[in-house]
Amino acid sequence: MNAQPGVSLRDIKIMFGTVKVLEGLDLEVAPSEFLVLLGPSGCGKSTLLNAVAGLVEVRAGQIWIGGKNVTWEEPKDRGIAMVFQSYALYPRMTVRQNMSFGLKVAGTPAAEIERRVGEAAELLRIGPLLDRRPSELSGGQRQRVAIGRALVRKVGVYLFDEPLSNLDAQLRAELRVEIKRLHQQLGATMIYVTHDQIEALTLADRIAVMHSGVIQQLDTPARIYREPKNRFVASFVGSPAMNFIDGAISTQASAPVFEGGGLRIPLAGYVFAADVPAGPATLGIRPEHVTVGPAPSAFEAAVEIVEPMGADSLVWCRTPGGTAFSLRLSGEGGIRPGDRMPVSFPSAAVSLFAKADGARL
Amino acid sequence: MFARFGRFRSRTAAWVALLPALAIILVAHAGSTGWTIWMSFTSSRMLPNSNFVGLRQYVTLFNNDRWLVSIHNLAIFGTLMVVGALAVGLLLAIAIDQRVRAENVLRSVFLYPFSMSFVVTGLAWQWMLNPTHGIQKLVRGWGFADFQFDWIVRQDTVIFTLVIAGVWHAAGLVMAIMLAGLRGIDDEIWKAARVDGIPTWRTYASIVIPMLGASFATAGILLSASVVRLYDLAVAMTNGGPGLASEVPAKFVMDHLFERGNLGLATAAATSMLITVVSIAAPLFYARARARAQETRR
Amino acid sequence: MIARSIRVVVPAALALAAGMGSAGAQQRAEVIHWWTSGGESAAVRVFAEQFTKAGGQWVDTAIAGGANARTAAINRTVGGDPPTAMQFNTGKQFDDLVEANLLADVDALARQQNWKAILPEAISAAVTRNGKYFAVPVNIHGQNWIWYNKAVLEKVGASEPKNWDEAIAILEKIKAAGLIPLAFSGQKNWERDLFNTVMLDKAGPAVWNGIYAQRSEAAARSADFRAAVDTFAKLRSYVDAGSPGRNWNDATALVIQGKAGMQVMGDWAKGEFAAAGKTAGKDFGCTLFGSKGGGYVMGGDVFAFPKQKDAAKSGAQLTLAKVMLEPDTQILFAQKKGSIPVRTDLDVSSLDICAQRASKMIQDKSQQVASVQMLAPPAMNGAIEDLVSQFWNGNAMSHDQFVDKMVAILKGSY
Amino acid sequence: MSAGNTAIPAGPRPDRTSAARWGLYAFLAISALFFLTPLYVMIVTSLKSMDEIRAGYILQFPAEFTVAAWTKAWNSACTGLNCNGIKVGFFNSVRILVPSVIVSIAVGSLTGYALSLWRVRGADVIFGALMVVAFIPYQVFIYPLVRIFSMAGINQTLFGIVVIHTIFGLPTMTLLFRNYFASLPPDLFKAARVDGAGFFQIFWSIMLPMAVPMIVVAMILQVTGIWNDFILGLVFAGRENLPMTVQLNNIVNSTQGERAYNVDMAATMLTALVPLAVYFGSGRWFVRGIAAGAVKG
């Protein structure tokens, strides 16, 4: 299994009873790619992953893995392994039995099972736990075992279904790194479902942001972050969240100008996707892109709340027109509520969305 | 097996596993039910015949005092017994859930009646309730000469004695189901209620009991099934008497099936019971199945 | 079964007790019956022993409760694995089996032994279908006996009553003496038997047959029938509060202990008296009411013989039928069972005085009254039973309504 | 009963010796009395002589103890020609009980598993049909089943009675196991599928070991039901296999014969010993098992 398999989803339609969950969905996952399916709960991302695994039937369309149409293959015949949010460890089996069950079912020789379990256990540092029952393990240990159970299958595609959602923040960060390391070591194709955008941004080669059964944007983390394709992606990705100001684009002057929230922001540095459209629009800017200090387009912002976050602070302000927004200041800066300071929105860093459909302009 | 039809191969195994159940349903259950319905349209007596008489048995049935009284009795018994067993079972479960001493002994005491058949426990009940040598006599012996407890010999009250024995028999099972439900409730609910200063009884009434929906459903189904099939208890305790005051439909079916060799009438009665059950149960099931389908999509 | 039949022949008595073991040469008969209590067991043992003497081997399948035993036997017959012989009450319970051609007739034997001459006419008719004998009657139970405690009657200054009017006068006296006048077991079949007992005395065999055999509306609307209903209703005031649901033997115990004056019950009640060490004629008395002619309601038991595939078993059936009717067997059986012999040509001096009285009675054809089980199908008897029970318990139903409902049953499809 | 006096787990609600506490115990005591009285009546009656019983003081303690009724019921009570008491049927009952319990639980659990985790088409219809059957008085099935069984050649055999108990146990057993399996986390089932386990492997290796508490509940219900069954055993088991309840019925239910209530009661108690032992021995498991699944879904 030298060449890693890619995964290709073509025109997928999935229904639960009479309820349509996904329709006409296409997705190409390149070999060795780490693809994250990101979206709020109920967006269909887990369903899609289950379809790849063969745990949910598709009503129409095809699923290809490694150049083979596996649409109607059994899960075990698809060359995939899967890690679940609830770990899904078999409660009546020891860790060792859990990890070797799939291989035993497949009729793998005992020595080979032993070797692979040992390998995986070492990789995940769970060797001492092998003879325990799942109920005797902590959450982090359980998820390591669950990952170990996937690893021993030695497949080309690993599927992760919100694997870290049940863990506390510290363990989550720790295991995130672990998974990234695994991806680098194995070079396998991985599809990872999460609603946590930090996980998505840190792990993914590419992210597919999903909403209501539709992939909103499929791109590298950087581009998703910087050039969200629509208002939904913009608002869902990034923490703290992007600021939005409703207004309109005016093309009466020489250069287009955004007017809203009591501000006039020249858009000279903004690269429009197509012709400059005049009319109602929403301006988005991430807190860290707001600049503080005198500038030609600066305006006076009133500070309302300061949230110190250690390395930097999040400062909540209001525009002269009364629209609330946040900005990020490094250090503590000595800012207090009630202060006023000059602030500007650099046009190169903003995003503009059509008011009507939220699409990027 | 046929990729085109969108079925996984492994599902064939599921069908193989369902074969025994399907065979039982089709041959034993559906076959017998179909036969029963067919018999109800014939003039069969002790042995079945194929002499079609249309709805004659049903006409006879619904002109039969005993059948009409039986339905009436079952309605009263069913309502009181289900409500009674649920109430007593729930109370016992709540009481036992208060970390009482000797919990295991008490649980067994409340549960044991369910393990015994009515064939003779019915006789014990009959004796206890009989005014001339049971409880009434005992209490009068203590000096309360006017004490009256003769429900079992009075037509207007005999059905309540069946309810008492029925509750005695089934309350333990309800208790077990309710206790299981209570134990499954998150401790944090209790903590929250205590922090909010809600009295224990109020917590049960407003918060905990509404959370026992599934327990009530399970117990309700089991109790209803035993109500509809009620036979042994009525035979052993009162044999339907005095008069027709404690006759029930299942006993009507049984008596006409065997003792009275009237297969046609018995099957007409059984078919009527079946239609009633299906017409009550089917909409409930449909609603439940739909609710479940809504739940599973995610 | 095959494994069983190659077993070594064991001494018959032993085999009997164990109820198993067999031999090819021996006539093996499996008999399903519902005689399970102590006295009944002793009676059925008579059959078994006589059959063994005749070279047969009795395999006993006792199942308490007539309906239970018949259910098992009929289902086995229908299912193709019939017993050698099965018990029924003398009457119409095996009609359907004859119609379905599942029973073997015993006509040849009956002719040979001249059953027509030795059996009471009603009994003979009850085992005959389409002119052939299909079952062997084994005993006669009187269903309308009145049992009374002699000491109680003496205490209130009464002697044996001759009819219901006299009886009611005595019941009134017993009531005044603070005892239970009529010991009663308020279950449907006993309520019906009590009504029948009253009806036979008040209305006579003509109405009796009119109702049960001819389903005659005129009989039900007759003045005599109406008088029976009125008398029956009066009896409600002579039973105690504990009577509903009571077992018949508990009612008998009240008479035995002197807590109650009298009881209406079949002759099997003698077993209870005997078990308590009481003697007929000395401690308790027995009488029958028949003001309008017929005085003795004859019930009883018969054995029928399902058709067999195996000829050897058919032979066993014949032997069994023959043995059951032999004079010795008949007398011995009646002694144990408390019934009287089904044959009218026997010396019954060894039986108790009640049985002797009954035996004398059935010599007179006009005193023989066929039980309702012989005259009407079980479904109709059941419907009447329900009606009587409904009437007896509570005063809701008027006497006119009772008659109307009776007519409806007679006209109905039961 | 071994667990009768185990320590009470230290819980969040501490013991309060208050009026409410006394009221609670009073309620439990009165309830226990109510539940035990019939048992008391039966035991006391079985220890009295018939004369004392006839005297009619049902609730009174025996003036003179005698276990004669018990020995008679077990050893020498007559039912027809057999005067060997109810011990005759004991082993027949065991022979019927063991395979019937095993087979009915096996079929019921497998059916419940297939109906819950595998989304077979028509699962709801099958389940609905089973639930309707649970409401039909089973007596109406007897006659047609006799015909079907005799056509199949299994009427009056041990195998036949095992099939019968499986048929009549199927609705309840399926209900129990279906609800239990449906309440398990679905990921577990998915993980096993991804691991390549097939239908039966998942059932045997993963689901059945997890269902132990439910199996205990099913066993308790089936042991009681089958042990107490009378009419099915009578009609289907065949003469050689008649269960103990047939003897019990013979002793307590003769219509025209005299009745010995002390022997009746003793015989009933003896017959009930097996289910009683099962209940008293596994009451704790029962609640735990029900908690494990029957109250969900």
C-alpha cells in the first residue's frame, strides 16, 4: 500500500426516510490529504463521513476510494478505519481485545495481530493499558485506544468523527498534536469531522465548510480564514468571530466606498471578485485586522469592555454610528472602558458580502 | 445483494436471523389469527367446520348479556388496575429509592407475587376477602362488630376485589421498572433541585416523574396486555361471579372455546377483542414509529 | 413409543402404579379422565384393576377439570395421537367427534350385552348416535339431591321435607334458629343445578323436557315454569353472605358441622360426609323432590373410544368397554365413587341407603329424568347457566324478564 | 437472599430521622404486610389440619403445626392412579424449562437485535405485529397450532412444547431486547461494522456480552412464565412430558372430589419454589437489568 488512496464523492444524495439530508454533493479528497469537514451540528458532515464509511446508505451517487467504486461495499471492504466521538470501545473486551477484534474477524494470524497491536500501542503510548477494560480508563486514554484500534487496521483512509469533542481543553490540544503527528508519520488520507474551527485550522490541509447539507467552501485553512467565500464561512471560522457592519457600497466617488455604522471606508485596497457592485452590503473584518492609531481613514471608537486573554486583549468598542465591534490588542495596553481611541479598518483586510445572499463581493 | 436496489449484502444476514421470527409470525401468529377470524364466520361448535354463516355469530355475540357485561367489567377493571398498579408501583419505587434499610428484602417482597400463578393464590385471596372467614371476620373479632368488608360477594363491588388482587400481582413489576427509571436519572437533577430549595415531594411531582415517560410506557404496555388477557385471576377468585359481575372477555372466549364447545362464538369474541386492540394500538404505534424516525435523523 | 414397547413385561400391578411400561402382547389402554381427588382415584382404580385382571394394562392420564381433560383428549385426537379411551359427561359433549368420524362405535358389544335392556332409556339414548352406540356409560350421578343435617332438623322440630314448599317452611325455621338455612356454593353451575332442582319439583318432567329438549317457548311461558322461577327467587333469602364463589365442598362442610341445615348437591357430596366420618341415615339425610312425577335427574360419565390406526388398540378398547360394564366392576366402582351403577339389573344392597334409594327409583321409568347435559348442547346449557346466575345474584331482573330471556336463548343459535 | 443485608451505599441524601422518615417506613411496612398476607395465608393453611381449616379461621396461626400436608403433596398425593405426589412432574418441568428458556431467549434476542440495529425494511411492521400478538389471549391459538404441529409431526413432543414456548415468548423477548439494543450508543455498532464484523459476529462478540443484564431479566420472566404454564404443557407436551403444574392442577382442581386445602396449599408452594427462588435470588439483577434497557426507547 505505497500509493495512498484518494476519496471521491460524486453527486451524493442521502435521505433519512423522507427527509433529504444531502443532495448533489461532490467532493474530491487527494491521496495523503488531511481534509476536515467543518460545520455546525446538523449540517450533514457526520452523515457524509458515515456514508464514506459505508454506515449510511446513499440514495444516489457514487463513492470511490483508491480508484475503486465502493458505493455498495461493506465497510470492512473499503480500506477505511474510523474513530468515533464516543470512542465506541467494546465494553466487555480488554484494550488488547478491542484493538485486535477487527483483525481477528478478518482472520489475521495471531503473531501479526500481536505485532500490530504492539506497534500501535507504542505509537500511542498505551502499552501499559492493554489488559484493562475500557471502564478503567480515562477519557483521553479511551480515545487513544480508539485511535489505536483504527491504526492496527493499516488502511489508507482514516475517518475521524468528532474524536476530540468529549475531551477537556488540555487533552484536546494534546491529542490534536498527536493526530497531526500520526498523519505526518503515516501519510495516510484522513477525513476529519469537527465543529471546532481551531481543530480544523490546525489540522487540515484543506477544509470543507458545510452548512445545511451543502459545502460552502473547500479551501486551504489560510484562504478560508482570509477570504471566506460567504458570510456563513466568515462568521463560522475564526475566534474571536469576525465583526460585521451592515451598510452599502457607493460608487459615486472616484473609488468605491463602504458606508455604514456611521463610517465611510474607502475600498481602494480591496480586490473585488467581479465588477464593483453598488448597493447594500455587509462589511466584515476580523478583530486582529483592526488597526489602532492615527490614520487617514481612522475614526474615533468608544471602548466598552476589555477582555484580557493573556498574550493579548480583546477590546469591545462602538463605532460613531453605534455598531459594536471587537479588536485585538497585543499586551495589556492600559486601555480601560470609557477610553476613546482612533481606529481604522484597512481595506485590504476587510471582506465584503452581498446583503442579499451573503456571497463574497 | 443487489447493488442497484441499494441494499447492503450484510443485510441478508439480518433477514436470515429474522427467519425464525418471521416463520413464527407468519405461520403461528398470522396463520392462527386468520384461522380464528375465518372460524368466526362459521357455525363451528366443538370442532371447526366450514359452514359459512356470515355475521350470525357476531349478532349472537352482541346480543349476549354476558359478553356486554364482560366488556363493561374489563373497562372498569383495566382502568383501575392500570392506574392502581402504576400508582402503587411508583410509590413503592419512590419509597425504596430513599436509601431505606433492607432494600433487597423489600424489593423481593413486592416482587414475589409476580412469580406465582393465580391458580391458587386466587384461592388465598378468595378466602381473605370472604366475609364469613376472612378479614371481615378477623376485624369483627377484634371488637369492631360493624366492620364491613364483603366486596367479593356483592355484585357492585366484586370487580374491585379483582383490582386489589391484580394490583397485588403486578405492582412489584411496576416498582422494578420505576425503580430502574429513578436510578437512571442524573444525580445533578437532584442537586439542582436541592440548591433551588425545592422540597423532595415537589421534585418528584414536577421534575422526576415527568422524566419517567419511558418507564410508564413500558409498564403501561405490559399492564395493558395483562388486562386484555385477564383470565386466571377471574377464574380463581370469583369464577366470574356473583352472577356476571366479574366476567371478562378472555374468560368468555375460553369458556365457549372449551367448556361450551362453541368455537364460532368464541372466535367471534376473540376477533372482536383483536379488532379493538389493533384499532387502539395501531395509531399509537404509527405515531411512535414516526416520532422515532424524526429523532434518528441527524 | 417404540422403545417403550420392547421393554420387558413387568408385573402388571407394578406397571400400573408407575403408569408406564408395556408389552406387545398385552392390551394396553391409555385412558384420559378427570378423576383426580382421593375418592375419585379409588374409584378409577377399580376400573384399572378389573382391566388388569382381564389381561389388559391400564395407562392412566388423569387431568383435573372436565374441560381441561377434554381439551387435552380432543386436541390429541384431532392431532392424530388419540388416547385409547376418553371420559365425557353423559350427554352431548362428543357429538362433534362422532360427526367428524373420529370415534369408533361399540355397537357390536352393545348388542351382544343387550345394553338396551340393562340401561335406563335416557342413558341408552345419550350414548347412541345414528342408531349406534358410541360410548360406554359407567355410572349415574343424581344431580338433584337434597342433603340435610338430621340434628339441625330435629332441633327446629322438622322432619324430612317432601317438596320445596315444605322445605322452605323448614328453611324459615332454621333461619329463625340463627343458623344458615341453605348451605350454598355460589358458582354458576351450582346456581343452575339449584334452579333445575326447583324447576323439576315445581314444573315436572314435561316442562323440563320442553325447555331443554324441545326448546319450547310454551314450556318457558307456562305457569308451572313461572312458579319455579318464583320459588327459586325466594331461596335467595336463605343463603348466607359468604355463599358467592364458595366451593361446593365448603358448603357441604357447613352442613356437616351443623352450621347450616341443608344443601342441594349431586351425590358426590356423600364423599365429603364420609370423609368427615358421617353416616347416611344417622347423621345426615338425603332426599329427592319430584312432586310432578319425575324425581331423579340422571347425570354421569361415559367413556368414548377414538378411532385407532393400530388394531391391537381397538382390541383394548373392546376389552375396556366390556370390563367397565361388568356387574362386579359396576358395584365396586359405585361404592367408591358415590354414584349408582348404570345397569338396572344389579343387586345394590351393598351400597349406602341413598344409593339404594336412587337405584330403586330408576327402576321406575317415569322417575328417570335425563340431565340437561344429555338434552341440550353445552352452548345452550352455558347460556342458561349465565342467565340463571344473573337472575340469582341481585334483584335487578324481574321474573318476566327472566322468562323472556329464557325464550330468547331457546330461540337463539346456541 | 445473600445480599439481604449489604451496606447501604453512601448517597447524596443523608439519613434523616424525622417524621417523614418514620412515615416512609410505616408506608413500607404496611405495604409489605399487604403483599405478604396471601403468602402467609397459604403457608399457615398448609401447616394446619383439615379440621382446623374447616373451622374457618383463615388468618389464624395454626393451633398445631403439621408438615404432613407438605410430605403428602410432594410424595403421596393422588392424582388419578398415581399416588406419588407432585414430585413426578418436577423433572418433566425441568426438561421443558431449560431448552424452552434458552431457545426463546436466543430467538428473541436475535430478533430484537436484527430489528433494532439493522434497519431492515419492514422492521416496524414486524415489531408491530408482535406487539399486537402480545394482546391476544393465547388460548385462541391452541387449536390451530395443534393442527399445524401435528402436520409438522411435532405434536406431543418435547421439541413441540419448546417451539410453543418460543412462539408465545417471542413478543415479550423481542420487545425487551429490541429496546435494549436500541438504547446502546450507535457508534459501537458502527465501530464493529468498520472492524469488519458481520451480523452474527457483532451479535455474538459485542452485543450479547453487553446484554447480560437483559438476559437475566428475560430469564426471570421466562422461567416464571414457562414454569407456571399449565394449558400449553397439557396440550402440547405429550403424555410423557406433562409438567408439574398438571399434577398441581390435578391436586387442587378436581370438580367433584373432596378437597384437602392444606395439601393444595403445600403443593402450590412446592410448585412455586423454583420461580420464587429465582425471584428472591435475583431481585437485584432484575431491577438492574430493567434499568439497563427496558425503560429506554
